[in-house]
Amino acid sequence: MTPERIKQYRLSEKLGEGGMGVVYRAQDEELNRSVAIKLLSGKCAEDPSAVERFHREARITAALHHPHICTVYEFGDFADHPYMVMELLNGQTLNELLDGWPLEISRLLDIAIQVADALSVAHASGIIHRDVKSSNIFITEHGAAKVLDFGLAKLCKKDVRGLAAGLEPLAKRGTDSSMSIPGLAIGTATNMSPEQAAGKELDSRSDVFSLGVVLYEMATGSLPFQGLDATQILQAIVNESYRLPSKLNPNIPKELDRIICKALQKDRALRYQTLGDLKADMVKLQRDSGGSLQRPLSRPLRDKRPAPSQSCITTAFRSRLQPWESRAGRDSRDSNLGSCRRSAQCGESAQHRLAVLTGT
């Protein structure tokens, strides 16, 4: 049973619910401010490993201080209820904002630059998000982007001195090893990098690819890789090309086409090596274009194929995919510009999460 009060926080309406937790609006009666409280729900609250992962997410997020990352104020346990107190955001997720339509290019760049900057700070702190997608990006009523849900985040620096303050104990305990099993794909199928889909060791370039998927979605209203189920989607990410964004939305500048294609290179050696580099190219495009990016929206082209299954996969998935490294020589920008499968619209229902846990 959900408590009506946790410490000085008085809970009110439910804001959302996911596979692991529920988020409520609450009033901090000591500081007289509204906050959001995330509670582990059901059996997850009784599972020690789930509780540890929940606390781990809170520690990682609280260690990151950036205007475009959702702030965690505190976390703990109250009457056997693990909880996390976060800033209350008013607005909608990027996925909800898009609703199958492309964004105006100037707004796309604004959002992408903010997200790239936030994730760059995480990477500099030794943290890979591993679940960058439009439903984990919140757009406030004032137009600011906020990165959410570090529930699948990985600590990647071997030298713990480079980690964000407060995360050294997590790295020394090896907490992340319980989250990453060699050969298992962890994340959301539609937004995984090829190396993530194949269950390989990841670095920050995996988030570059995932943000490239979000860029594609903002530019076209569609996702670049499709399939009727998670397996087909992962096969497409590893082995297939996508349709050039400008073929779906003719308002896209050639330079934005180039940026998206570089972010979506299957060979990570050919991808943007850092999100700082990706951000720099977007800032340059924004600066050089001036007011010319204020273009009217056009309805994106669609496939007539059925939408992927809405079923959610919540257990670890062992990838049975053909090695993509052997295709690296063919994975150039030209292959992306050539003939390839048309991308159908995939909403949040198509974003199959393949993980040991699911977040909200």
C-alpha cells in the first residue's frame, strides 16, 4: 500500500507508472515546494537486487549536476518503500511532443544541443546512459530539455578518480557487473547501437548512436530501424541501412543529413567519437543557417506495414545476430545514401526494452 506521506513529503496525484516504479506529485512541507517522488512498486520493492539498482540510479543521477539532467534531491527507504525525490517537471516527453511528426529544424537543433551537452557531462564523469530515447527526454513548458532515467547507466571509467564525486564506492564494489552480462543486450531495442544489440562491451560512442536515432526521429517523425518484434529490429540495426532522413522530410538541410548519418554509422570508429564533436557540428549548423531553418513542417512519409507488437520484453536477451564488423567496409555514408528499407513510424509501443529491469 502506498503511503500518504514520506518524511516531510505529502503525496498527491500519480504522474506515471512503469515496470519498476510509480511516480507521484508531492509537496515538500518543509521547503514549501512541489516535487516528484518515484517509488519502487510491487514485488520490486521486496527484491534486494531491484532495490540496489534503484539506489544506484539515484546515486548516479544525483552525482550529475547539469541544467539539462533531471535533479535528484534525495533518496532512501521509508517503511519498506524505497523512494527517490526529484525535481517536478511540467511539460511532456519528447516522444509525446513528436507524436509521429518531425520538429521544426531550429527546435530540433535546440533540443539536440541541450541533450548532447548533458550526456557529454555524464560521459566526462565516466557514465554511459545506455537508454537514450525520446521517451527519456523531457521537454519542459519553457522548452528546456531534461535527460531522464539513468536506470541502465553504466560506469565505464576503470580509473575511479575520473568518476563523478560520490560514485567511487559503486565502481569499487563492482555494482555494474551485475547489470552487464557479456553477450546480453541491455536497453531499448529501437535505440540500441549495433554493439549494444550484439551484447558487446560499450563505451560512450554507443550513446552517440542512440542520440542519432533520436535525431532521426525528430527530423522525420519516424525511427530509422523497424521490425515486427525486438529480434527483427535488432537485426535491422546490425545488418540493414535506413532511408536517408531527407527522403522522408525534404525540409532537412544536407548538413543535418550528414550529421545524422555520421552519428548512425554502424562502425563506431567511423561515428562521432564524442558527443562534444556532434554538438559542435550542430552548433555550427545552427549558427551558419541563421533564420533560414524556420521552415514549415511537412507530414513524413509512412510505410503501410503493421506496427510492431506492443509486447514488452523484460528479461535479458541473448543476441543471435550476424557479426556486423564484417560489414564495416560496406558501412560508409554512401551505403546509407543508397537504396534501403523505408522506416515505418514506431511510437513508444515499439520501443521494446530488453533488460534485466525496466524503469518508469
